[in-house]
Amino acid sequence: MPDYLNTAKSLGFSQVKIIRNISIECKPELRAYCNPQGCPNHGQNWVCPPGCGTLEECREKVQGFENGILLQSITELNPPTAPEAYKALNRAHNFRFKAFIEAVKPDALKILPLTSGGCVFCEQCSYPVPCVKPDVKMESLSAFGIDVGKLCEQAGLAYSFSNDIVYFTALLLWKQFV
């Protein structure tokens, strides 16, 4: 396997870990936060409910993946921080993740990209019309009901919510590299 850890670091990720024999649970109590009252993205795009599918369909997508690369973009903040700043940091994280996927894709037989906050590659999502960029679409960790804190713990990485530091996390699941 090529040196994807150094590739990720060169793209600007703060932390990168390979997780072998990954165990992913899609929890209904976490997916419950993805609702019309709790999230403005609900029903607005392909990576949030209902566009991403049921929780069972999300479980089926992650089944069979035994390995993952967990990537974090960590930024220290000077509170108070405007919501637009968080959006810009998430966007930068997801474009960094896209560059990483492009570096990995030629060597991978099957991958599933999951990230914080979902896809950011179209000005306006085509939902409910079919996705216009399915080759770059990234699924949402939250929509899949994945406990990001537990995932980071499994990888030995810090993760928290605070006013002075933000952790954006992405997970690239892979079946096999050629």
C-alpha cells in the first residue's frame, strides 16, 4: 500500500490514522439528530436524510469494509467564532478530503468516503433530481449514525466539542488496494 499517511499530511490534515478491522455501528439515536427540526440540511441534499437512504441502507453501505483511514482537520479558534467561520473550515476540510480521495482512488478497488457535514461540491444540490457529481459525492458520518467520538477513540485520536478548538473528521473506508 502506498504511503497515504504522508499524502494526507502533505494535503494539510492534522491527524491521520489507519484503522484495521474497523468496527462501525450505525446508531439510530445518533441518526435521530438528522431531522427537519434539528438540521437545516434535512431533505435538502443527497447525503442527508431522506436522500442518503434509511439507516438500514446506510448500514448496508458500510458492511464489508474492514479498513479505514481516519483524517482530522484540527483548528484552534479565538471565541466567539461566527457560524460562517465553521462553514468555511468544514468546506476546506472537505476539499482537502476530496484531494486525498483523488490520490487514493486509482489504487482502490472499492472506497466509501464519509465526512463531517456532508458534501459541499455543488453550489446547490440537485436533490431530489439525481446527483450531478456522484463521483465526488461524500456521505455524512452523522447521517449514517456513526459515533465520531468513538471512532476517534478507536483510532487513538482526540475529539471534542469546545469553543476554542474544532475537529473536522473524515473517514475513507476501503475494501482493497491493488
